[in-house]
Amino acid sequence: MSQALKLGVLLPTRGLLLDDSGGSNGIAQILTMAGAVESAGLDSVWVGDSLTAKPRLEPLTTLAAVAVHTRRVRLGTAVMLAALRHPVLLAHAAGTVDLISGGRLVLGVGVGGAFNEAQQQEWRSVGVEPSQRAGRMEEVVGLLKRLTAGETVTHEGRHFALDAVRVQPASRHPDGVPVLVACHWRAARDGQFKRSATLGDGYISISDYPEEYAKVTERVRHHAEAAGRDFDSLEAAFYMTVNLQEDDRRAADEADRFLRLYYGTNIWGDRWGPFGPPERTAERIQQYADAGAGTIIVRFASFEQERQLDTFLSEVVPRF
């Protein structure tokens, strides 16, 4: 990637609902953090997604609120479980947020997990069989791009049938709302890299080590070039989780407690991090940039989100 590194911050739409979230002040915290990110000159703010397995604020309505309190930062999902939603309803909501924000919306989308009973029940609660979520997501993304581009869509697919459907408002982007498709080296299925290279406008990864992310980049490049796409036009994003404290043990302990509440388990161990002094986070960001990332999204594994953000802005961002 030739363009300057872009930095973004995940807003704590799940963290503020955790039982011991340190007296969070709710949506005010979300808006305050978004404003601080914009004022600092960073590229973007992001929100996660889950319906029942990991309760949090609904992503697109949250981003609509953030949109009217900001003017410049991009507004993203990292990542949205697109297969939980009907593509017409998703296109309508996405087009509306894109209008409210003046074209600042970008949707990171992923297949999502079905690794435990809570996640499996999340899919079934909206009538989706977990085993069908990958194919359903691919179909949703294809329809979403066409509908938010303003097309009148007729489609007969495995999961959805549309008869001359047109959704307004359309995106300000002529090719529809930008979409980043998730892929991960640790999943080790080549089809996901092809999906990321061909379905959307870029790719986003989580939980890979820097050397693994470099392999992701090469696989996406391979499939993009095979499909006749300009790889350098694709956005390459990585989502990392940090805790910024000088004391390594305190940072690791708080991060572990936060992630266990967040997920019900600390599923990825040292694939998260780093946890500790800010310079360590700056070094890791640079490693991901060297591995091909053009956008880095940072989540704070902490019950003191605003303090972590202040540290990030004052001690990590100036290095870039």
C-alpha cells in the first residue's frame, strides 16, 4: 500500500454493557470518544456487531448517532455479521447512514462464528442455520453493493429472491457502500481470500500475527490479480486489541478480565495484544503496516476506555 497509514478506534458499544464496566456513562462515552478521535485527526471510528451472543448497541443506529456528532471521520463496522440481516433491509439502513454521514460509511463484514451454543442460538434466533452463514453472507454482500449503488435488482439465489427491487436512498458512492470482507490466516481456507479479493472493496483481518497477516495480503493479492482487479485499489485493514499501561502485569490482567467478560472466554490468547507500554503498541502497529495493512483499527481491552484513548492519542499516534 502506497498511501499513508490510517488509524481508527473501536468504540465500546459492547464494553459499556459489561456488568463491571467501571461506571460507564453510556452513549455519551461513545460520542465523546468519537469526537476525540476526530479532533486528533485520525481516520475512522468503528463499532462491532452481535445480536444476542455478545450484547451491544446495534451498529448502524449507533453510527447514525455518531454521524451527526462528527464531520470528517469515516464510520465503520468491524465487523458486521451481514448474514444475520436481509439484504434489502440492510441496504436501506446502510444507505440512510451513508446519507446522514455524507458518504462516510464503510462496512466491514464477516461470516461470524458458531463455536458455542450462544453463537449458534444467535443465528437461529433470526431463522438462519449456522451452517449456511458463509454462503448467505456472500449473497448479502453482492446484493448490498448493487442495491446501495442504486440499481433495480432482480435476483433468484439460494437464500434470497428479489423482483425489481430498488432501495433509496442510495449511497453517495457510485459502486455502493464500501465493503471490507473479513479473512484470517488462522482459518486456513483459501476460499475466504478469494471472497475478500472479489466481493468488496478490501479486506479486514483480526487475530493474525504480523507474519500471518503478510501471508493474508499475498493470498488476497493473488486472487485479486487472478480476477483482473487492481490489488492496490483495495483497502487492507487490521483490527488489533491492546491495553496501554506501563505495568505489564496490570495491563495483561485487566485485558484478560475484559476479554473473558466480552467473549465468555479468552479465546485467542497472545494473538491479542500487546498489553503494556505504549511504545510496544506502536511497534506492533508498524509491524502490521509493514505486512501490508493500510488501516489499523485499535480496540482497548480495558474498563477505562477514555483513559486508554487519551494514552493512545498522546503516546502512540504521534509516532505515526
